[in-house]
Amino acid sequence: MGRDRGGGRDRGAGRGHAQGRDRGGDRDRGGATICLLAVGLVFVLSGLFGAGVGAARVARQQARIAADFGALAGAARALQDEAAACARTAEVVAANGARLVRCRLDGLDVLVTAQLIVEPLPGLRRVATATSRAGPLRG
């Protein structure tokens, strides 16, 4: 009777079953790590995308500012001639980190197109272009 209660055979079967469960648990180990790495990768990619969009917006704003300031500087020289107005415009646009694409005099108004090249992410180049007009107040 003592052996039936304690059952050496039952203990052995119990251990074998417990060991089998441990092996199954070993196969499942690392699943949460993979999920966590995937979530982390999504966050990193989202951050890179956000940084790229932000850099493109900043570049567009810089191109607008360069075109605006260039047009104002050129308008101050519009009475001289187109060459003098556009020369001053080119200086101001370059000082603002952009490239002068087009400059022309339309009466006393100066029309300026400025361009800025930005690389928000490695291997991804974008061109931000802005056009501005400045001249005397008409009333």
C-alpha cells in the first residue's frame, strides 16, 4: 500500500511530463523579444519618416525666405536696371543658402525664383523651389 500511494512510477511519469513542458517552453522563448524588436523597428522607421518630412518642410520654408529677401533686395535696385537688381538678388539668395534659378524685372517689380536642395534621408534628395515678387506699393 505504501508503494501505491507514493508510486515510484507516478513520480517518474510526472517528471517526464514536466521535462516535456520545459522543452516546449524553450521553443516559445524569444517570441516576446521578436515582437518587441518589431515594435521598436516600427518606431525607428516612423521617426526617420517624420524627420524626413520635417527636413523637407524646413527646406521649403528656407527657399521661400530666400526668394522673399532676394526679391526685396532686388526691388531696392529696380530703378537702376535688371542686371543690378538681379546681381543684388543673387547675393541675398546665396546668403540665405539657396540658389537663384530665375530673376527678371517686370516694370518696377522683381520676380525671383529660388531653389534649395535638401537630403532629408540618405539617398533621398528633394528640391524645394519658391517664387516671390516685390516692388513698389501701388495705391
